[in-house]
Amino acid sequence: MAGVVQNQDSYMQSVAAQRPYFFDHVAGLADQAFAEYGALTGRDYQRVMSYRAEDADYLIVGQGSLIPTAEAVADYLREQRKLKVGVVDLV
């Protein structure tokens, strides 16, 4: 039984019980998929990627289609405003 039929405590216990079977494997499976994709295409991805973040005082954090624009903004702010801005991409 799961969902709205259970009380909150029972539901959360069932969610916690699922963790070893589902959630704990996601990181390893994602890393494996990224490695296989990289071998096939030559484009390497990681679960968390960064752009000009090494010395950044400010970070723009996002994912998906936001990232190319955020990288352009980081470049602009570094060149024009002299702000150390980087980007973190949560793939």
C-alpha cells in the first residue's frame, strides 16, 4: 500500500525502505551511462559539471537549456563587470 491511503509516518517508512533497492544505485548507474555515452560520442558528461567555477565568487546553478545562456552571462560579467562568476550544471 502506498500513497494517500496511508498516514504520513507509514508512507515515509515505505519510502525509506525503498532506498536500498532504487535510490542508492542511481549515482553508479548515471556514472556508467555517462561513461558509455562518452565512449560512443566523444562527449564527456558528469552528474555535476562546472564552467569557470574554480576562482568564482558567485555561481549560477542550473540545468538543461539554461546552461549555455548562463555560461555567456558568466563570460560577460567577468569581462565587462569584473565579477568572478561561474556556472554549475546539475545534469
